Amino acid sequence: MKKIKAFILTLILVLTSVLCGCETANAQEITVRLNGEQLDFDVAPEITDGCTMVPLRKIFEEIGALVKWDAANQTVNARKGAKTVSMTIGEKAVTVTKNGASETVSLDAAPALASGRTLIPLRAAAESFGLDVSWDNETNTAELNTVSDDDGSWKENKVTVNLASPDESLKSDDGIKITEGGDYTLEGTLHGSVTVSADEKVNLRLNGAEISASGAPAIYIESADKAYITVEDGKNILTSDADKGTVYSKDNLEIKGSGTLEISNTAGNGIKSNDNLTVSNGKITINAAKNGISVNDTFKMTGGQLDIETVGDGISSDSIVIIKDGEINIKTTAEATVTESQNRFEEGTEASFETSSKGIKADWMMKISSGKINVSSQEHAIHCADEIEIDGGEMALNSEYGKGISGHGSVTVNGESTVIDI
């Protein structure tokens, strides 16, 4: 069964003999390991008021969180998925916000600056994102480990489903419904929806599957500890006219595999996730009347190929976009209403749109470190309402009426391998 994870700060680690009260340790002798791997810091951990202080950014980024520094308020914010952690230099408190609810907890020592890095108590770094911690006083070593309740038993439930004639236990009024965790291979043709409503993890293995639905998603992840769509060799086709999406997930979703997945939607989004969405492999083609991909939390791409043609945004996230590898090709096609510019200092035209038609869009942060990105968009090719960090990758960006790269916060471009053609 799915275990309910604690909202925040579930580990009671404020034992002075564990992470505080180590005044005799030499800062150079402090070792921090994450899941068994030693972390190398450009600023060494140190002891302050009896507490072990470690560089915040290194640990948080190693566990997949992104970090932003607010110089004006001396505040550091880290976000992973729907959780944001905020700390202010000199204040003994950490505020954690998730799904709109916030909790503030006192710290044993205040965050401090050292050589341009933010140092925070190790306890805060560990507890903020649910890490388990142990301390070896003899070797001055802290062991950090991610906590998982997945024993892998869900994978033992292997089921092959002939979509044209599924088992009676899987039939529902609008298609088939999966209510138990497991690895399900879907084959054949279905005129209806595949719905997942389970407590455990579920993998939908598409093997020559063709699913078409009217008024509902072709694949609907209603609930799952985590859902996977594995695209097997060959072609798989999903079509729908549902507003939410041809693929609609309320929980974490990862798409992987070595095959081809074609997704089309004549009225709504291609893929919509209320949680995180990861594309790690496979070739995915999306043609949609609204957004190609729309996520509420984090969109991450670590491999594979995305070919998207859409009226709305190609990829849109209400939070974070992370692109680490793979190939993305996007074309947006919204019609513009063009008027003569009213700016008397500049001649030209202005364009307005009934719907956003950007290439790749994020609200909180966008981070690109590798991969190939080709965008031909009506509005901005790459846009973030706050920070953009580019440290690698090859980009060809074309915007009919907007900018190639638009960031309302800072825009940082680094890396010898970074190539941008706008």
C-alpha cells in the first residue's frame, strides 16, 4: 500500500551528540556522504556554535532541488517538486511551503555566508527534503540517505492486457481500469480510456497499443504512488479530444522506453500532469490544440526525443523546467492579431494572441545543461517568469513575434559547449 509521506521535517535529529556539540572537530576533517558518495565542497563544512554547517547549494542540487539567491533580502530559496524551502541569513528559522501550506521551524544556528556560499545547519539540509542522517563522531562523518518506502514488490504483478478483449476484472464503463500496482503490458486497440486508480506504483508498458478516447483522456492517471509509461519498440498511438489532455496524470509520471509514441489532441493538451513529469527516453510526437506538454510542478527531460507541434505552448510548467539531455523540436502555431505600434518612438507592428504560444515556458526557474533544442514559435522561444540558467546544449531559436530568450529575472549563460543561434 502507498505510505503517506510526512509533510515536512519528519526526522527528529536535534540530538546535540549527533549534529551539534562537535566543537572538537576540525572543519577540514568533516566528511559528508550522500547515499554513500562523498560530497566535495568548494567551501569546507565548519562548526558554528556547536553545529555542523554545510554549503546549502551543493547538497540541495545533489538531491535534485534548484536554488535561487535573493540578494536584496539575503534569502535563499530551494525548490524540488511542490516543496519550497526558504532561509534567511542571520535568522534561526526555515520555512517550508508545499501546495500552498507553510510551516516555519526554528534552527539551532542561523544560516551564514562564507566565501560567497550559504552555510546552513546540516539538520536543516537533511530534514528539509526528507533525508535520513547518521553521524559518526569518531570519524566526523555525516551520512545522508534518501528515504524510500518502495520495496519493488509491485513489479512482481505482471499482467498482459489485450485492449480489444480485456479481462472482465479490468473492464469499466469507458474502457479499462487498473486498481492494483504492477507492470501492465497493453497491446492492441481500444476505443475508450485506460484509467489508473491505485495506491502502489504502476507501469503501463505500451506494446503496439492504439488507444482513442472521446471526451476523456486516452490514459488517465487518477492516482498512483508513481506512474510510468514505457514505450516498447514499434509505434504506439494515443488520441483524444479531452481538454485536460490525451495523457492526464494527477501524480508523478515518467515516460521512458525505446519505441515511438504518437499523441494527438484535437481540442486540448497533449500531456497534462498535475505533479512532476519526466521524459527519460523514447521518441514522442505530440500534436495538440492547446499546450503540447503542461505540468504544474517540474518538467524534466534527461533523454529521448520530443517533436511537438501545438497551437499553445510547446512545453509549459507552472514551476520548473530542467533539460539535461535529449532532443526537443517545437513549433507553435497560434494566430496573431497584428496592429500598428502605438509607440511614437518606434515604428513597427505589435502582435497579440488569444492563447500563449511560446516554445518552452517556466514560472519559477529554467535550467538547461545539455541536449539539442530547436524552436520555431509565435511568441518567445524560451521564456521564464524568473531565472534562466543555461550551461550547455545546442539551441536554434526562432520567434515570429517575440524574443529568442526572455527572462524576467536573471539570465545566465555559461559553458564552452553552449551554442545558441537566435
